[in-house]
Amino acid sequence: MLTPFVKRIVYDAPEDDAKRIETALRAGLRKATQTWQKDVAPRHFRYGAQGRYGYKQRSRKYRDRKMRVYGHRRPLVYSGESEHWVLTRRAQPKTRRTRVGLTATLPVVVPKYFFMYRGAGPDKYAELTATLPEEYEQLFQGVDAVIETELQKPTRPRRKNIGHP
């Protein structure tokens, strides 16, 4: 009597690897945007940020009024509303595929005056989102760590039977 010959091949399909890599990249980009909001954004509201990030010089009249009314001269802060909105409203990052790869955006809610320009006034949104090379390095190290963790997770391999049962 003949015994049936069945051989089982276990493999990881190339399209599975591509999906895993994209999932890991998305997780890494989400982590980077969350790290920016948690660690980098608060630095923009501290003393010394004007020189560090290259903010446009505010007028003496504006600085004196801010000191008189609110008692401080912190950059990007007048009443404290923008700082409160940026630091307390935890946004969910969005990742999407583009022609050149993946992009991540963080829908940070800021007051509408961040987009109002009066003559040669400062671009407050550009000042808020300015990122230094060492901060990029910190963000990319976080992305690498998340990608490494995601790719080390075990996968369930596909199985294929060859032969007759």
C-alpha cells in the first residue's frame, strides 16, 4: 500500500515583508510626531527660544505691553492661550502614503491668530514648527527604535501543502 506524500513548505511571502515594513514605518512616524509634541514643542515657549530657533524680533512696544499686562517676556506666548492649546491638546498623528514614501502630520490646534499676518509681522506657525538638527536626530532615533521593535515581533508564516493528502 502506498502512503500519501505530503510536504509542507513554510515561507514568508515578500508582500508580507513589505506590509510589515510599512506598518513599522507608520508606527515610527506616529511616535516621532508624538515625541515632537511632548518634548520639542515645549522648548519653543521657553526663555532663550528666540535665539535658538531664530524667531523674528518683536517690537519694543509689543514686548513692554506683554510685560505690563501678563508679566513675562516668553517667546510665542502673549496670553498663554497658544501654549496651552499646543501642549495640552494631544493630537493623533496621521500617516499617509505619498508618491515618495510615507508622511506623518500632527494636526496641532492653534488659535487663528497664528495664521494672521499684519504687514511684515512674524510667521508664528513657522516659528512654532521650526526644528533644530539635533531635535531631528532625537526624533529619528525614536523612529529607528520603534521600527526595530515592530520588525522583531514574531510573524505567522504561511504554510503550503505540496503533494496528495
